[in-house]
Amino acid sequence: MTHLQELITAFPRIFKGEPPVIPGYVNAGWHPLLMRLCSGIDALLSDQEAEQCEVMQVKEKFWRAALLCPPGTGRANFDGHHCT
């Protein structure tokens, strides 16, 4: 199982069970951090909010990882350990 597939399987509410619609790439070293980020986002969302949220792309750019979601689905802050 790839790291992306592991994220999709672990967080079906925000990935909708499918790979992101916009192709992207994140180095394997980001995987533990992305697992914590997705866990925090998933925990913050009610079922209704999760229906509106979908990860559109997972990418690495300028030495940082990013999860892109559609506009208007809310905003989460992540300090590397907790999502608020």
C-alpha cells in the first residue's frame, strides 16, 4: 500500500475513498506529519462538515507539504502536533 493509499484508507471522510482529483507528490518523509494533520482535520469535522470537505491535492512545494481543499470548506491550523 502506498503512503497516499494509506491516507485515503485511514481518512475516507476527507478523501472520499478516492485519490485527490489533482495529481501531486509528497516525499515519504512527510507521511507521519500528513497522518497527524489528516487525523486532526478529521477529528475537527462534524459529519455534515466532512460531507463538504474533500482533499483535492496533496503536494510538496517550497519545502512544505500542503493539503488543498475546495474554497469555502473551512480552515484548519496545524502546528506540527495539533490541528485547531
